[in-house]
Amino acid sequence: MVYLILLLICLLICLLLIKFAGITFNGLPVLMYHKVVESGNADNLTITTRELERQFKYLIRKKYTPIFLSDLLGQLYDQQQLPAKPVLLTFDDGYRNNFTCLYPLLQKYGLKANIFVVTGFIESSADQLYPKNEFLHLDDIRDMSNELIQFGLHSYDHKSYNDLTISEIEEDIRKCRKQLDMFNIPYQPCLAYTYGAFPKKDTKKLHQMYRTMQANGIRCAFRIGNRVNKLPVKDKFLIQRIDVRGDESFSRFKLMLMTGKKIFLK
């Protein structure tokens, strides 16, 4: 009986820690999405507008404040204050449904989001891997308000930085920036690693990559990690994101918003 009572007490403490983790530890959840669809099957990369709207309503109800990449840079480099309960909404790859399905929801609720674009896919035609109109058109990007959307880098052609040499990483960043400048697309000097991959087991290459990114104007970078970031963020080039999957439950979303998928903050 005593053990049962102790177990219940421990469970209650754990639930309270989970409930207040984001506030208690002054955390920044960075949510990672990909495709957004009006209807059809949800999966690990695809969320429906109905479920995304449900999540947006929850963020509003719980008084989270979506922020831009530029807001985070202001905090990282100029010690600017972030709003209470900040959250960073990020969408990878630059799918066209980010314009047709996501953007109307942002307009409806006045929320800010950030799209990490694969710059070589902008205005891309159909090929063996992707159908026509899979990715954002230039006109789509120009039609989205900079009061609701900011853009960051997600490589030129979706190659993993874990597999590239340092010189190839440098060339990739240069091609990204050149493409965005050519299209006259405003962007933040922030990069999300494709596949969340980086040379974490090769310390020498990792630090070379950091120096290369800094030398080429990249001011922060994002991995996956699935943890809520403790503020202030210590490692500007390994900011953690939480993988939001369309086939996971709403209860799961509420939990990981506060704790990440790996309960403890890092």
C-alpha cells in the first residue's frame, strides 16, 4: 500500500513537472512541420489543415506567441527580450501547399511562421522525384506577407551536410544565397539541416562546419533533437526542433509542446 501511495505521488510530481516545464525552465519550443493538405491521409511529413488549425487554436488559447527567425536572432545576438511563452513555427522544404493551405490559416489567426526553403526547388519543374507544382513558385513567395512569413535556408538541393565535405557545404550555402538574391527573396541568415543531419560524430569537421557557416553569413542553424530549448540558447548552430507528425495524436502534440519528445530540456 505504501509503495502504491509513493508511486502515485511520484506520478503526480511528474505530471506537474510536465505541465509546467515550458514555463518553469523558460523554454523555446521550435516546431517542425513539412506538408500541409486540405484533405487526404496524414503521415509523418503531412498534416491536414483541420489538425493544424486545431493546434493553432491551442497555441492561442494557451497564450503562446509565435515568433520570427529575426526575433530569435535578436535574442541570440543582441539580448533582445522574447515575448512570454515564445514558439517558433517552422516548415521545411518549401512545399507549394505551404502557400495554398498553410498561409490562409496564418492569415485567419494572424500567426507568424518560418519556411526553410530548398532554394534549388523554387520554380522547379517536374522530374522523377517530385511532381510538377510540388514546391513554391516565385509568385507564391511574393504573394505572402512578410508580416506573417519569413524564409530561411534548407540547402540548395536537399543534400545532407553530414555527407558533404566542408568545401561542398560552403558551396551549398553560396548557391542558396545566390539563388535567393537572384529571385530578390528576403530571407534570414538561418539554416535548417536537411534530415536534421550534421557531422556530430566528427568533432573536427563539426567545428570546421561552424566556422564555414559563420564565414558565409549564417548566424544560427537548426537540428531536430526533439527537445524544448532552454533560454538563452547556448549553441546557436544546434538549436533543437520538435518533429510534429500529422499521424500523431493531439494529446501527443500538447505534451511535446511543453516537454519535447525527450522530456528533459537540454
